[in-house]
Amino acid sequence: KNSELKNIHGYSRCDAAGLSNMQLQGAVSIFAVNLKRILKLKGEVCPNEKK
């Protein structure tokens, strides 16, 4: 899922300045990927998910 973080969720470059903002962006990106993974394991459909 590292490629998904980098290519889809913008983990390769930061949109905000400052270390705390970079950490926040990283945490939100990782949270989004983990949430999609949980929903997929539960069998629920994720919006905008490529099949």
C-alpha cells in the first residue's frame, strides 16, 4: 500500500510548510489508507475505489 500512499494520497510531497503540518498530512494520509483497508475487509464499498 506504499504506492497507493505515494501516488494517490500525495505522500510523496507535502502541501504545507513546517514539520507539524507535514506530520499531520502524513497521519491523515495513512489514516485514509487504513480506513479504506478496513472497509474493504468488512466487505463495504469504498467510494472512488478503482476495481
